[in-house]
Amino acid sequence: MYRPRFVAWRPVSAGTVAAMSIGAVFGVAAILAAPLETRWIVYGVAALGFVTLALAFPHPERLVWGGFILSFQADVCVRFFYGRAATPGIPVGLLVVAGGLVVAAYAVSGNLARLRPFSWGGRLALPIAGFLATSLLALPTSGERFVGLAQLLVEAQCYFVYLLALNAVRSEEQLDRTVRLLFVALGVQSIVYFIQSALRITFSLTGEVTPELGVVPRPGGTVSTNPAGFASFVLPILLIAVAHVVSSRRRGKDLPLGGVVALGVTALTLTFTRASWTAFALGLTWLLFIAHRRGTLRLQKVVPIGVAVLGAIVIFWPMIQMRLADSPVSDAYGERAGLMHMALRVIAAQPLTGVGPGAYMYTFKAFLTPELRDQWLAPVHNAYLLRAAETGIPGGLALVVLLVAGLRQAVRLTRSRRPLIRVTAIGWSAGLLALCWEMSWDIWRGFTYNALLWFLLGLMDAAERIARRASQAETSRAAAPPRARAFSRHGMGSTEMTTGGLRSS
């Protein structure tokens, strides 16, 4: 008589479940993606392939973190409710999706506890709260509620990027890895910019190609559609890289980073953006000054930087002359002065709450006088006035307070006893100073460089926490009894039970 054999059930491994789930997702995605454009199908397949690779990687959170940092270069977003209220809709950046994958990778790898205790803000918590609060308070009085909601969600995404940097970077090793990935992004974007300039086109990662028809090509890389946006992205990373080069004590070993700096300087020259050139000069001057004051400056390393700057100017001088002749400084300033006058009228009419977050472009014409209507009608090319016009004078002040608080923190960290943190802070203080100047001549609404600004603010908040903990650890060791210090110095920080008793580990 046949008797069925019962085999004990064995739990399915996590890898098997993941593989089955990915297969199911691929199958469903293949059906749903059929009517989509080719570019979105490619993005979907690439994303699923990356997730598969991350699951098979020994440390998925490291791989996904690298992808997150490099995704800062992608000016790509999915827009919901596109066309509603004659707006581009509510954008969700690819960068934010990559950030969500970072959190998911920590959860899948079982390392979610590494993000605890979770912090909602470091030393910049109050300035950030003031910035977000003024945006929120300006929404109820706005006549463009949907536009305001979309802008608030963009600011929330920037805050998410800040939180990710603040909570994910917990050690100097992670800080060093993150900074090096930013240097990779700088090198990649510089090469992309060279290609676009040579071809006289701007191409995006979603397939759009725009010809450059000006007297000189002025593309935007893959981080923007204009040269000012590209410059706003590369400036802080470039100045941090310069700080590492001029502070390095290693002979010859910093040549790769020096090459990246040369690429960045050349790409910045090719933007033919005077505000960006001035911003770099201002940041570089401050960098050399503060590096000298902190005793990290190596004068012999300054010479190659100067050669790179002068070389770029000499090589592209004919094109620089063409750009200056096509758009004289006096004409450019006159146009911007008119736009600033328009913004001041809007601020005077709505001084407390402004016209609403993101609503300036939709409302400013209603406040113009007849003579102003004959001028160039565009958003004001000044981020401070634009912020004040949309969220009131309190909102404009909140932006200034946030930037000043970030600059003060950076200067404070230039005194750190941790070399990596000190040098990075020197570069970041110069980069933030350069961005403050850049913001006075640009609309400053692109998501990629705004997100990078918030990320670097969070990164420096994390660096200050790392430095503080290291200082506390050093103080504890110094205050410990001699016997305990010897015990710690020999690496005997813990013990484990063995057959013979206790053994140090």
C-alpha cells in the first residue's frame, strides 16, 4: 500500500524570494510598459537591473549609496498632474527615488539600525524649520494653490536629501567615500559638457536634444538646460576638490584629482557665464585665505591650479571675446536691474506672505507699471528677491539665515582636528560663498543643484557630528586612568568567553 511521504517544509531563502519577486515585477512591467515611450522602458529596465545587482552585492547599501550620489547628475523627474492649472505638474526627481532605494537597501541588508538614532536636523535644524515654515505659511494666501503645493513638495524632496546625508554618513570613511563620488560626478559632467560644446547641442537623459544657436555654445550638461545651472552644480564640488589638492601632502598621488580639477575649471570657463566666473574667483580667494590661516595650504600645489585657470582663459580667449561682444556687461546688468525692479514692486505689494510659493511667474505681470511692461518680462534673476516675492520678506530672510548658518558651520569645521573634515569644510565654505554670489544673479530653481546644496548642508551637519563624537572619544581616553588607557591603546576594547576564561578581542 502506497503511503505518501511528507517532506518537512524548509523556509525559502531571502535570495529566492527576491529573485521570484523581481521576475514577477519584470513580467508585470513588460505588460504595463508596452504603450510607454522607449526612454521610460529603458529607465525601468535599468532600474530593475540595478535593484537586482544591489540584492546580489555583498553590501547593497554601499552600491545603492554610490548610485544615489551619481544620480545627482540626472535632471530627470516624473511629473504628476502634468498640465493642471497650466503648470508642469508635481515633479518627483530620480534622485529622490534613488534616495528611497538607499533606505530600502539598508532595510533589506538588515542594517537599518545603523541609521538610528534618526535625526530630523543637526545644527541647521532651526534655520531649516524657519525656511520650510515660511513656505508653508505663504500657501493659504496664494491665488495659485496648486503651484504652491508643487513647490512645497519640491522643497520637501530637498529636505529628504538633507536628511539622508545627515543620517546615512556616520563615519569618516563614509564621508571620504561620498566626497570621492562627488569628484567622479564632477569629472563626468565636465566631459559631458565638452561633448555638448563640441557638438553645439544640449541633450538630456530623457532624450531631448536642443541645438545651441548662440555665438558660442552654452549647454547645460545633464544637470540643467542652461550654463548657469551647470555652473551652480559644479562650483561647490570643484572648490572642495581644489581644497583637497592644495592641502595634500602626498607628492604625485593627487594627480588624478588634479586632473579632475583641470577638467572642472575648463568646463566652467566654457559656460561663458560671468557670474559663475566671478563666483569661482571669489570662492578661490576665500579658499586660499582660509587654508593659509588653518595651516593646510601647500603653496607648491597652488601653481598647477593657477596654470589650469590661465591656460583655460588663454585657449578660449577668442570665444570669451565673442561672448562679451554679443552680450556686454552693461546690457546684461540693465536687463537684470529691470527684473529686480519688478520683483521689488511685488514684494512691496505683498510684504508678509508674498504671492505664494512658486507663483511669481504666474502673477508678477499684474503688479507692473506701463513702463516696466516694455522691458524683458521674465522671472527675476535673483534668488533672494524671488524668494521674498513668493513667500514674503520673512521667507526671504529665512533663506539668508539658512545660508549664513551653513557658512558659519563650514567655517567652524575648518578648525576641526580631523584632516578630512577640516579640508572638506574649507572647500565647502568657499563653495557656499560662491553659490551665495551665484544666487544673486540667477533664478536658481533647478532641482539638481538645489538638491546638491541641501545634500552638502546635510553632509557638513553629519561631519560636525562625526568630529564631535571623535573629540568626545579622545577626551574620554585622555581622562581615563593610565591602566585603562593602555588597555584601550592596545585595542582591547571588548572580551569574549573562551574555554580558558576571558580573551581580549
